[in-house]
Amino acid sequence: MRVRELSDRELTLSFLERQLLLERRSMTAARAVHRLVALQAQYSLSPYVALHSRLDGFRIGDLEAALRRGTVVKATLMRGTLHLVAAADRPVFAAAWGRQAATMARGRSPGAASDEEVVVADLRDYLVEPRTTDEIRERVRELTGEQVRDDRLLDHARLLVPLVHVMPSGLWRQHGKFSLVLPQAPVDGGESEADPEATAWLVRRYLSAYGPATREDIAAFTWLTFRQLDPALDTLEPLRRFTDRAGRDLLDIARMPIVSEDLVAPTRLLAKWDAALVSHRDKARIVPPEHAESIHRSKNGEIGPCYLVDGLVAGRWRHHVEGRTSVFTVLPLVADAPLPPDLEPEALRMLDLLAPDATERRIDVSAD
């Protein structure tokens, strides 16, 4: 049977449709987080900015209320990265991620591997109650002696035991030290019998929010090995298949939309570390290849806030406050590139979120 080839344009627009970036939707913050699988949350504002660009009528209090109710939680999951995820999804994602997380812990601190079972058992007991990051570091130091470097003590615990952040971590503009706790009915580590089923669930959810995608894209999003992913893909068969113009195999879930390439995409503002920018190994569906280094240029993988013009990254943006004036600065990737007419209302809308009390608002354009 002949496999349909998707154009670059179809791939871009279909991705944006699944990312809620073609049309703002009316749905709760918790439902949107579930739909998008995981929102990166290293920077406290990012999930709020991401939802603001995707949901109609979104307010900061909507996501904060979901965090307070516990329907959305903050946890270290795929790629060893902080995410906001739906509380119902977290145990399954943790089960899928657990094996690779433990492997990362062993690779970073091989001397502590021999005592891993003892460390895990102790931490599970210790973290039934919320503990500060300093308390957790000290506990891991006591348990492992000199086998874990000081700068890896906290991550060692987070990689071995599935933890969630305690409020107020995750709230708007909440930075600084935080506490962690073992959730009720925690999942086992990667050796759990539910691991293959959990991995299949994670892969299915990824394809529904980020597909069609290659096998390599799935690995880039999850940081799971092909040895773990391939059985999950087999479980999901029959999958829908496409190719791109480079002849790569694209996998997808049946009945997911493929958007016509004739559609014009609206201008949208993406958050720092927006999931749409980090979800594929080949980011060409949203980042023009000639500008990839400009967007992904930090040593630690930091990706600043960007804006999309007709579906592709056309520049970066930043915000600051001068006295009572809220300033939105546009930084086009191409000097003197014309700005789309719908960028200004998007910028003003974002300023309403970022600095609602400002008495004046200004939009600047910079080549820096």
C-alpha cells in the first residue's frame, strides 16, 4: 500500500492544530495541560504564557486553581525536566520514565549504584512528608557518603523516586526554594510490570499532541531508548503512517487531523522552553533550519520566548517594565522583516497577562 507523503506545510499546520495554536480553545487549564501532555516548567511563568497563547479567556488564577486542587501537578519527568502534567497522567508517565531515570542516576553517580535499593527504600519513607530541597540533599549525602557530587544530590533523589512539588511551587512568579513529597500510591521504578503499558500510553499521548512524528522524535521528547519504545509502538499497532519529503517514516494515531496546507496560521507567542519548540528531534516543522542556531543557542539548551508568523518561528520576544510602562520588544530573525498586522494585538494581549497594573504599554522592535 502506498504511504502518503506530507508536505512541510501540512506537517507544520497539523502540528499547530494539535498544539492549540491555530485557534484558541475554550477549555479548562487542567484539560489543556492533559491535552498538551506536559508543559515545561523550569521557569515559573512559562506554563502560564503557553496556556495564554492557546486558550480563550485564560487567566492566571485558572492554572493556579488547578494546582491548588491537585488536578495539575509539577514533577520531574521526561528528559529529567520539570513539567506541569495532569495529576491523573503523572503516575503513568513516571512509570514510563522510571527505568531511564534510574539509568541516568547510575550513569551520573556510578559509585552509589551498589546501595541504590537501600537509598530508594529510605527516601520513600523519608519523603512521605514534604521535605525541603536542602533536607533532601543532606539525606542523600548521608545515605551515599561521597559517592554523589554535591551538585547532583537533589537530582539523584528525583531520578530514583517519583516526587511532586509542594505548593506554592508552580504558582505564577513563584521562584526560589521549594519542597518535594512522595505522592500517595506512588508508582514503582522502571522495573514495574506496568512499564510497557505505561510507555505505550505515553507514546500514544505524544503522537496525539505532537504527531505525526518519527521514531527519533519520540525518543527526543521522552529520552527513552528504542529498546523501550519499540515494544510500545508494536502495542499501538495499527498506527497510521506517512512520509515526509526526506522519505522519513512518520507515525500517527488513527483519525487525528491532517490540516490542509492552504490554511494561513495566525501569529502566536510561544513561552520560554515552550513544548512546541522542544518536542521533536527535527524541529524544521516549526523552526526554519537556517535559524535553528539562533533559537537553540544556549549551552544549557535554553530556548527563549519566540513568535510564530504563519506557523514558523520568525523571531524572539522579551518583556520588561520601565517604571509604570510595560514594554514588549520584538526581535525579528531577519532584519527589516515586515511584522504581521496581528502581532501587535497579540503583544498587547500578552502585556495584559505579564503586567496588568502598568499604566502604559509600548511595543519596540530591536535587532539585538
